[in-house]
Amino acid sequence: MKSAILAGGLAVVCFGMAASRAETIVVDDQVQLRDAGVETPRRGTSMKAVEARFGSPASRHAAVGSPPITRWDYPGFSVYFEFEHVIHAVASAP
């Protein structure tokens, strides 16, 4: 049982990065998605794994609220964490 849990956790770490994210845009009053072309971490990825993959962020914002939400800013995107795990990553406007 422990080996199955460890294997599942390893899969999350190894495959926890998304190649790109979509950007929501409105064209002729229709909502559409456009590929942002920025690699960002996936939901559930740990802070440690994000820093190992993307390096130190350009800025770290202190946690706010309950549960604590922390933001790390990188060139091209921001990552939002709840406690120690990614809940959302947002590509910056070009």
C-alpha cells in the first residue's frame, strides 16, 4: 500500500508541470481561450517542487487569509499556494 502511495506521489512530482496555460479572451462578445505559451506548475505541486523546477521567484508575497494563500511571482506568471501546494497559476499579460 505504501509503495502505491509513493508511486502516485512521484507521478505528481514528475508530471506536475503543465506545458502551457490558456488565456481567456473575448472576441465579438464570445469568450474564447488562447494558449498563453507559458509553462506553469500544475495544481497540487508543492512549493519545494515549484522552486526546484522554476528556481527562486522574483518576489514572494506573505500569506494572507484563512486558509493562508501565498503568491510567488515569476517572469511571465504568478503562482498561488494554499498552505504548501499550488492552487492556481496565472500567466501575466504580455
